[in-house]
Amino acid sequence: MPERKSRPYRGDGFTVDLPEDWRDTTIHTLEGPARDGIQHNILITAERDLPFETAVQYAESQISSLESELKGYRLLDKGPVTLDNGLPGHRIIFSWQPSENLLIYQHQMYVLVDRTGYKLTATFSKTTYKTLGPAVQRILMSFRPE
């Protein structure tokens, strides 16, 4: 049996030898406090080899998916952002209703670096967007791709 080439893959507190034809598609979940019926979190995903030139293009491609996939989707705001490290990004703020008694607010930020797109998604209730929102915004703006 021929020996397969591999490379070390480092996770959070572990390392494995990963074959060259495997890739990391991790969704990182940062869990915050549970308040107002919502488990607050920030999800960070990375998509490689994207065809986009800008974070705006990346965000716009995602908005069309959100419109068709999320029940009661409503875009509330969108626009450019500059991260603390100077990288350009694009943000959208929207609401949607996964069930009759629950209205979710989400803040997504898109960053594009060398054809790798990073999507950061924070989840809130209407109340916690006001109370936890500023702290979460600081976390999002501190994002630094490595």
C-alpha cells in the first residue's frame, strides 16, 4: 500500500495527521450567556476558494440564500465595516422567525482575504441586541484571520 502524504492539523487542544486531500470545514462556536430565551453565540465559518473579489460580493451572495431559506427573513440594515486591524468587511443585520413565538435577530459580518471568506454570525433577541450587542460587536470587530 503506497504511503499517503499528510500534514499536521491543529485543533483546539489536539493535533491529527490529515491526508493532503482532506480539508478543514470547521464551524467555530463561541458560546455566550443564555438570556431572554436565547443561547447567545457567535459562529465563525471559513469558505476557501471563493470566486468573489470583495466582501460586499460575498455578503450579497449570502443574502439571497438567507431570503429563501429563513422563515420570515427581513433585512434590517447592511453596510461596510472596517475591522480593528484595518481589514474591510461587510455587515448585515436581519431578523427571522423560526417558530410562531420566537423572533431572532442576527448580525453577520463578512470578511474576504485571499479568496477565503469568513462569516461571523451573532444571534440575539430584540432585548439582548441592545444589552449584549455592544460587547458582541467588539468581539466581531476584533476578528483577525491568521
